[in-house]
Amino acid sequence: MNTDITLFWHRRDLRTQDNAGLYHALQSPHPVQPLFIFDTSILENLEDKADARLTFIYHYIEQLKAAYEKHGGSLLVEIGKPIEVFEKLIKKYSVKAVYTNNDYEPYALQRDKAIHDLLHQHAITFHSYKDHVVFEKNEVVKKDGAPYTIYTPYMRAWKAKYAEQAVASFPSEKGLKHLLPQDPLPLPSLKKIGFEVSAIPLPSPEVPVGLIKQYDKQRDYPAVHGTSHLGVHFRFGTISLRQKVKHAMELNATFLNELIWREFYHMIIFHFPHSAKDSFKPKYDTIVWKNDEKLFDKWCKGETGYPLVDAGMRELNATGFMHNRVRMVVASFLSKHLLIDWRWGEAYFAEKLLDYELASNVGGWQWAAGCGCDAAPYFRVFNPLLQADRFDPKHIYIKKWVPEFGTSQYAKPIVEHVFARNRAIATYKEALN
């Protein structure tokens, strides 16, 4: 194709509204061809061919393609390793610039550097913008320029910065007349990509205002629909985080604080990339884990004999979701009661969670295991029975997922709580002293 074009590369921003990178691409002097790549470097690691995340992504890719076609353009969908896809595209098109939005995970940083270097060799400019978070990298740091490693001072600094500086929105949806005129392009089937449709229902991006207003009062009770279920939408950028932050500012401070936790963990993984695989606090990597595969299997299946743990794991396996309070209990149980390396649990969540996001998942697991930044102290060991009594007192959530609870069919506890607690504290203490 002889026409000079700009490519806009969708990754974690599957929307046309308030999309920073897309907005800037549409201001460029060349017509814009939107692009999405099903990255085989990632897909090859997914064992479940009915992975619900692929169904979710595919659903929103279809919507995105239809939105572009309403304005006379289309979405170009490729399958392969990004570097190879770009090598092909710059031969096929007269590409003058590539626009995208920032990603902060270790793999993404390596991928983007390789793409940048390739484009540079061909005199093609590469532009990347902040879209996935409100504040990134070094935007919220201490006075000496060092990153925060404790949440509360970070949260205060984040709010102060937000108050003093207007956060712009990007009306990208108004610039779609600058798309490259294009007949509808083919969309490869999910089967061709190597996957099949998942039976897990997709959570809605629409959240009742009343739920957010009551968030601080209801969020800890798994039997109540008191959380937003927006995690997967933030993960893949099907909604604008900037807009949700504005709503949270108006509706509920606790909900806002949860969004800031997410930004905190993104900042941590950017500044401390070792924490993606190793403990943020290196001393904790000296803990001698039991790593009993049979007990791990019982944990995975929800057969531990601790009803709140079992309910959470069965909910995860069936729906790709687990209530946040239950996630903490489940993670603490694996790492402290069973003395199984938190990485095993993190990897299982990575496989199952619809809203899996590396920064938040690693952050949450390290918090529960005690080895992360601003983590629960090692001697804090959740009592899963007391947690159940407190947060599911009528056993509504437990009975939904563990129907045999309260009968002779229900599993006996695989470990005794007091013994497990004392063993965990002694094991951690020995490693840390």
C-alpha cells in the first residue's frame, strides 16, 4: 500500500472512548489503521483452550472492529509474535508512525523496546502514552525521588497530586473520521487462534451507582454482591480508568482507595521488576517451604476442610472470579497453614483469574505471605474459621459453593489451625533471624 499511514496498536485498551494513545494517533498527519495482535508468546503458555480471558478479549475485539467499521475504517487483527508481525506490516504498508499505550510489566517492557528498536531502524517513530493508570512510573514519588514502598503515604501523595493537577480525558471517539478508509477486514475465528468459547459468563462493565455508594459497608461479605467485578475491564482497558476514578471521588472513598492500591502495585512492579518472580523482601526467599503437592492439589480443588477456603477455590474454578476478602484468606492459608511457596498460588491464580493482572496478583500474594512491600507481618495468620464466622455468618456463600458443608460428606481439615499457625511462625522466624 502506497498511502502513508499511522498504526495504532491496541493492547490493554480495548475501547475507542477516552483512549490516550488512540487520541494522539488520530491527531497525527496520516490516516490511522488500528491493530490488535494475538500475541503467541503469551498464548502458548495458556493450557486451558477454553480460557475465559480469550473469550472476553475476543468479544471486545468484535465490538472494537464494529465501532471502527461504523466510521469507514476497520480493525486489523494479526496472530503471532509482535516483532514478527511488525516486520511483516512495515513491508506491506507505508508506516510512518506507531502509537500505543504504556505497559509496565517486565515482558511488556522488553517487547516494546524490541519493537521500538525495529521501527527506529526503518525511520518509523514510536509513541507510547499513559492510559492504564492515572499516575505512573516516577509521577508519585518521595521528595528525594525514591519510590514509595508503603501504601498509606503513597495514597496520600497520590491524592494530593490528583487534587493539584487536572487529569485530562482524551475524546478519542470524536476523531474517528481520521481512520484509514478500509473495507471490513477479516477477523480470525477464536478456533483459528487456538481457543474455544468459554462457558464462564463475562462480567458487565456497568456497575450500579448504589453498589459503589455502599462499597465500604458491603465489600467484605462474599454472600453480598458488594464489589464491582470491574477488575477484568481495568485489566483489558474496556472502560476508562480515568472516568471510574472521577466517579469514585464523588461516590466512595474506600472504592477510590482500592483503585489507588492497583496503581501502587503497578508502580512497585515498574520500580522493582524482581518482585514479579521473587519476594520484594529478599530475606523471605530463604523460607524453607514444605511444598506438599498432595496438599496443594486439595487446596486447588477446594477440599481443605476449611469451608471459606474451599468456597473461594470452587468459586474461582467455576467462574474465574474470587471475592477479594476470600482471596486474602485463601492466600494466607496456602502460604502459612500449608507452608507452600506463594509462587505456586500466584501461578494458579494467573491460570484461573479472569481479572488476572500481574502487578496486583503478585502484590496481593506477597502481602498475604508477608514477603511483599507493606505486607501483613509474618506472624499475622488468618484463622479461616473465624473469618468465615465474621464475614459469612449465615454460611450463605459457603453453602452456595460447598453444598456438602455441614454433612458427613464434607472433608476433614487437612491441617489443624493452631498447629499450622505455630509452625508457620516458627518457620518464618527461623528464616528471617
